Amino acid sequence: MNQIASATCRTTSAVAEYISGCLARPLPAEVIQKSKCHLIDTVAAIVSGSQLKAGKVAARFIATLGGHNEATVMGTEFVSSVVHAAFCNAMAAHADETDDSHLEGLFHPGCAIVPAAYAAAELEGKSGADLLKAIALGYDIGARFNMSLGFSAPRSGTHSTHSIGTLFGAAAASGALLNVTPEQAAFLLSYATQQASGVPYWNRDTDHIEKSFDFAGKGAKDGVFIALMIKSGFTGVVDSLVNKPSFLSAFAEHAKPEELTRELGQRYEIMQASIKKWCVGSPIQAALDALMALIETHDLKADQVEKIVARMPDDRLHIVDNRDMPDICLQHLIAIGLLDHGLTFKSCHDKERMTDPAVLKLREKIEAVPDRMLTEAKPSRQAILEVTTTRREVLSHRTRAVLGTPDNPMSEDEISSKSFDLLAPVLGDKKAEVLLEALWSVESIEDVGALRPLLLLN
């Protein structure tokens, strides 16, 4: 404590104190509830993702490494070391486009922070209440570290915010659950800075395996590992964030050091995180909301459509424009949603339907148009769907606030419904129902390890 108190960098000291004091601080009721929502959403993504390509390859790899039976590898039949479990669960959490996001923070927080925090909580026998505090902390730290970089556009920096934010969030959450002191927390931040990396070419990964590593697996693994190192006695630099050289001098485009500490303990970044209604790429959410509004309002059917124009933000359209992966292809998902009058996790990921003649015929009628006005509109990620019918009627709907965002949050029933759709095919209906009931009251659980039987396959 004396070393950090005498350090020249007050910023690092303030962040370290915040991490160390996490478990002793009460959370507002609304933050506890929002943290539960993101815990449930991420656990559902992990269990579902355990059956997808990235989740399976991670589980096969981890199973060969052995290690202590410390933490649950969700959606599998085994437990592993805390580092391996965090890594494997994180890979599964972002095995597709199911997990949450933080728009201003430019990252997907839950897919790395929740697996890291859960594994550390299991290792330490922590309560559900402590787990929720650590998750909220991880979102606070991860988002602020990304915002401090001052990137002028989502991919204007030389490093990927999706890798950086998750690393610092996972390290902070794990460190708090391991009861690091303020000085140890400063060391933790220094080692996290040394581990920070990630180059934003992840959109070229068609298997969604390296992308899962970039967005989630690396951050969770390294975050937990760093916390364990520090707790075991590793020491380091206590002023790593804003001096030169430092975190900001190495990674920032337009450094904003004030973002690292602004309103810590008053503004909780988890309140600004979004939960997806649809298990698809984030830029597609608004277009699907608009499609479902038109279907509900006009009972719109595929055979009534002459043409569809999807107006999209011009800085994001390229991510989802005619992609060869079903869950990140705008045109494919609009066609599927219209043909089925709805979307499920299964239908969003059915690659065979990308060659279905009925789908391809409808896709020929769909045009995606980049729109600078929508890029600049607030709230972000708006979309306009314009449908010309065979009767020459023009139907239009603009999604201004995407369902699941802070401006239009999903209800607990909607989150439960989405989560059940993800959990039940893997765990079975009954176990999925019991797990959801337990997670909605997780703050009353004395040791989160008690949930292990509900997360493993029989």
C-alpha cells in the first residue's frame, strides 16, 4: 500500500483502489438486477456455444491439458482448472453472435468477463452476490479502458478494442474475487497492459474460431491467469496507465486518461450494455426489429413482397452485407424472418438454408443501402426497412432504439425466453428451467459452485 500511495500516478492508484474495494461496496438494486440479466444471458450463450464449432474445438483442446478440477466447463461433462475453464467458457460464449455488447465501449464484455469471474468465484467459493459485484466491476473497467483510447471510429486504432476491453475487465473481475490488495491491483493492471494485444481483422474469420479467441477466449484466459500470478506473489510496476511509456501511450489514438476514472462508483457501465434479442450480428438487430414490426402490423408474407430496401448505417453495413455465414448475413436473415414469420437460434444458424431456392429467390428482392444519416443518428445502430408489395404499396418502419439496448431494454420474461431457447437443446427443458430459476435468485446463493450440476451434461 505504501508503494502505491507514493506513486506519481493517481489514475492507476484510483483504478487499483476501485478494483480492490469491489466486494466491500454495495451495489444499487438496479445494477444488481442488470448484472443478473447479463450473467443469465452469457451463461445461456456459453451453454449453447459449447455445441458450436469454437466451443467444441476449445473443449477438445482443454480436455487434453488436464489440470485441477477447479471450475465448471459449461455444457460439457467435465471440470478443469480455473484458467482452462475460463478460456473454454469464453470461447463458447462468443462461438457465434449470441452474447451482449457495449456500444460506446466498442466491445462484447460478457463473453470474457462473465467466464473469468465465474471461474474465479468457483475457485474461491464466492457467493452469488460477490459474483454479481465482480461482473459489474469488469464491465466498468473494460468499458472505461476502451473509451480512454479515444478511437475516432470503431476500427480506427491499430489494436482491437474487442481484445483490450475484455482483458482488463476479466483481470479486474478475477482480481477482485481473489481479494487483491490495492497494490496488487496496480500490479495486475501493469501485467494486463503487457498482455494487451489484438489486431482488428477478425471479420475475415469465416469459422468464428479465431474471432472467439480475439473477442473472448484470450481476455478471459489471460485475465484470470494474471490475477492468479499477482495473488501468488508476483510484483510489478505501480504506475502503468498514463505515464510514458504506458497503456495509453502504447495503444491510444487520442488519449483520454480522464475516462479511466470518471464517475467510478457512480456510473455503472453495465447499465449501458445491450442484450441481443436476436442471436445474430449486432448491425442486423435493428433491421430484424423493423421486419417483425411490419409483419405484426401488416401481416406481411413473403409472397406479397416485390422489393425490400434495408437502409443501414454506412460504417457497419460491410460487416453483414451478403456474408457467407447465416447469422451475420443481413439479406439471408431478412428472408428467413419473412418466410418463417420469426427467427429462432436454430433458424439463424441453419447454413443449409442459405442454398434453399425459396430463400435465394427472396434474397434477390432485398437490397442493402448504406446511409450516412443512420450512422450519425442517435441512438446508434438504427435501420429503416422499406417494403414494396406486389400491390405497389410501400410499407416502411424505422427502428430507432433496438430492442435490448439501454433505450429499449428487454424484459426479464424476454431474457428468460431467449435463454431457454439456448439452454434447453443442450441441457434439456427441466434442467434449463431449474437453472434459470436459480440464476434469477443468484444473489442468495452462498457458493456459486452449488450450480455446477445444473451446468454440466449428465
